[in-house]
Amino acid sequence: MRYLPLTPDDRRAMLAKIGADSVDALFRDVPKGAAAPLASFDLSDTKGELEVEQLLSRLAAQNVAAGAAPFFCGAGAYRHHVPAAVDHLIQRSEFLTSYTPYQPEIAQGTLQYLFEFQTQVALLTGMEVANASLYDGSTATAEAVLMAQRLTRRKKAILSGGLHPHYAATVETVAGLEGGIVRAPVIPGRAEDLSALIDGETACVVVQSPDVFGLIRDLKPLADAVHAKGALLIAVVTEAVSLGLLEPPGAQGADIVAAEGQSIGNGLNFGGPYVGLFATREKFVRQMPGRLSGETIDATGRRGFVLTLSTREQHIRREKATSNICTNSGLCCLAFTIHLSLLGEEGLTRLARVNHAKANRLADRLARIKGTSLVTPAFFNEFTLALPVAAGPVVDLLARRNILAGVPASRLFPREAKLQNHLILAATETTTDDDSERLAMSLEEVLP
């Protein structure tokens, strides 16, 4: 029998409370024809376990996996090599089962790796303090805006046009309940003048570097303009490997850094789970969301770890909490910590240089194709190419040739007609010269 926790009387009471006549009324905004009746689906009532496995395997085989073809997709999720040691270590039972330190005094191993993780993130971002991770980069950005609003007691947040649109949408959903979110125009390949939008009501300016089109931005002039108005600068990073080569946001004047850590230690994983990085100045630590693991000495003089700060509603009263986050993506941040520990500072720098070199070679090769032009003048491992035709159909054609040729900008910005011909491509250490040449030759064949 089906598990229905609510009785008919319960459902009637709930519908009456919200003023709906029926459950169907909850779906009135769904266009007619978009919702198909259940009877229209050709699904069997029952299948055995083996049959289900075979069926799903056949369906999965229709996909082109990232590692099975030349792969140039990025736009916030990047294919990097993850050492086998990472997966082996995070699956040890003491890590796999001890997900979160509900009882800190007996979760010393978990607290220690969270402490090391925080240290790594603070060093990478050039900030003074980092928390024990968030869900992902987009929610970290939204939390950063909420934090800036609390610190400045202002509501207006200015979002750069180069901020990943999914991040911008998350900010609007989480931090824009009372309005105040201003999105600057989208100008691919160029840093817009955000200083002109800052006024006395501005809580923060959110800018991404490298931005969604791959452009590396100098944050220092913007930081000066933001601080002159009493606002805060939030720097967003979606490609964590870039921090191995580029000047960290903290050194450029950022007050809060929100980043996506997926690139280090974590695979693409069909879009998640990922791991949000969050760092700030020490003077703002009391308003930082999430948790902070600290180091101490126990009664016998031995090194130990504690939860120094826990301002989540899970730990304190909701009205006093800085965030309602109920996880810290623990296993993902452990994978991040292990991978970065294996690389070390020099290894991360070498990895970043390899990424930059691969992207340079790819950009040079593609820019020589007739009708194309490079949109992004300064980039790390991702750039935007303007094609002579719409990028979406070209990507589809190349996918049929078993080449995953990047992300059409129109997929991220469907309402921006001027971006129809723009293609965002990424190259990492996993991109071979043969992959790049195969893409270039195929692109030459399909373009008019």
C-alpha cells in the first residue's frame, strides 16, 4: 500500500488554510499541455531488480560521459583529475560515517580536518578566517550577501553582469526577499563600471573573477570605490584551481570571498554535491555563517579541537542564527582537503600553470578558424569564443560527433539575444592536444 501520512481531513484543513479548493489548484500556473496525465506514461507496474538495472543501464548508455569524449564544458563545474587516494581515504569508515560533529568532544578527527580545511581556504583566498564549508558556491554567495546586509544594515546588493547567472538567481531567491538586488548589464569580455551604481544604500557589490565568460578582473579599483561608500566587496570564484596562480581576492581588497571548491578533489557528479568555500576578515567573524573549528589544549596539555563558533539555527535559537544551513558538505570538503594536501603549494601552482597553458593553446587554435573571434582578452583556463552562427546548434552537432564542445552562453542567458553566438569553453589538465585539435577540425567542418 502507498504511504500517505496525511488523512483526507488533514489535506482538507491544509487546503482551507491556504485558500485552495483542491490539490489541482496548486498547479494552476502550469501551462495546459505541459502536465501530462499519469496514464499517458508507458510504465510497467512492476519490474524485477535485474530488469530495472538493465533498463537504467541502457538509458545511461545514451549519455556521453565527460571522460568518454573530448570535453570542454566549464561555466562553474570543471573536469579535473582527482587522485585515487582521495576517493580511497574519504571512504574509510571513520570519515564516511562521522558526517558532522554533533558531539564535538568525541569527533576530534572530523574537527581536525575541518580545521585544516579552513586553514587551506584562508590561505588560498588571502583572507584571515574561513568557515567549515557551505553547500556550494551559489549558496555561499547568497550567504555572503546576507552577511553584508547584516554588517552594513543596508539592503541594496549590486551584482556584476559577469556573475554566473545561477549564482545571481540564488542571491535573488535567498537574499532578495525584500528587494534591493540590482543586476548590472551583461558585457562579455569587459569589466563593466560598477562604481557608478554604488550609493549610500549599497550593502555590497558582488563580482566574479574569473567571471562567467572567463575574464580575469582587477578588483582593487572596485574595492576602493566600494569602501569609499561604506559598502563591502564580495568576490566570487567558481574555479578554485585559479587561486593557485592568480592574486587572491583578499589581497585585492575583498571583504568576503565566496567560492566553489568542486575543482579540487571533487568530480562533476552530475551537478552535485559540491562544496562552498567562505572566507572573510577576522573583524566580521561574528556574522559569518556556518561553523568555525578551532584548536585548543585539553586538561592534560594535549592538542585538541573544538567548535569555536556555531551560529547556525541548528545550534542556537533561530532568531539569533546567522544562517539556516544544516550541513557543511563534510565529505566533499574532506576530499578538497586531501587533494590539496597531496598537491601542496607548489603542486597547486604547477597545476594552475598547466591549466592556463592548455587554455592558451586551445584559444589560439580556435581563434584562427575563419569567422570566429576571441571575446575574452585575459583568462585563466576558460574563455568565450564568438562564432559566426548560433552556438547552441553547433554544440549539438559536435555532440553527435562525440565532442562536448562547451556551454552556449544562450543556455545561461536565454534572454540575451546578443549572446546567441557566444560559446564558453574550458580546458584543464585533462584536455589533451589531440582533444583540442579534434575540436578545432570539427568546428571548421560544421561552421559555414
